[in-house]
Amino acid sequence: YARPFRQTGPFVIILGHITADFLKWAVLFFIIYIPYSASFWMVFGGVSPTPVEGYGTVSELLFNVFRMTVVDQYNFRGLAEQDATMA
């Protein structure tokens, strides 16, 4: 939308590069995030005989695994009680 204006040309190019770099990062992130989440679902989630609190549904599990990536508080004690090796 800003291409007709000569002064905003560099900003349009920068935004294009930012978008391309973000998409590359997002693909790499999801290549790691999806299998990691699937393994947590199999060990701690709804598939396990006794799901850990906060990992019972897919949406809760995805949110808690994302919280792990940003080093937020999550239910580590429950994970360790369920399976100490995988926690």
C-alpha cells in the first residue's frame, strides 16, 4: 500500500524481509514444536491412563508446551510424578 510513495520504499522492503524471516522462523519452530507436543500428548495427555492436570485436552497441552518454550510456570511436579524420565 505504501509503494507509490518514494520515501516509504525502504520501509516496504524492510517489512518484506521481516515477513520472510518470520515465516522461516515459524516453519522451523513448528517443525520442532509439533513432534514435541505429540510426545507430551502420548506420555502425559489424554492418551495416557492418568492424564496430568493441564495436559488433559489438546488445547491445554499445546498451551503448556508453549509455556515451556518461553520458560513460564508449568506443572513440572505433576509431570515428574507421572514419568520422571520424560519430565
